[in-house]
Amino acid sequence: MLLLVVVLFSCVYLLQINRMTYALCIQKEIPEERHPKIFRTINVLITILLVSFYIEVSVAM
């Protein structure tokens, strides 16, 4: 049950982070060729954060 909640939360969170990243790229006029690298970096860092969150919560229970 915990895994399902964390996965759903993570999907929504990643979607929102990607929306904000896209808005940042457009606002700061970052060239299109740099967008994939920016998205990849941010998504990897957020994924690490979410996995750490899951491990911390599952150990606490």
C-alpha cells in the first residue's frame, strides 16, 4: 500500500517539476539543444530524492 501511494505521489511530483522546468527554460530563453540535458539532470536528482524519501518512510514504519 505504501509503495502505491509513493509511486502515485512521485508521478504527480515529477510531472509538476517537469512543467516548472519547461517554464523556466522558456522564460530564460535557454536554447532547445540544452533542454534534454537540463531535464535529464533535474529528473535524476528528483528521482534520487524520491527514492531516499521512500527508503526513509519504509524504514520508519
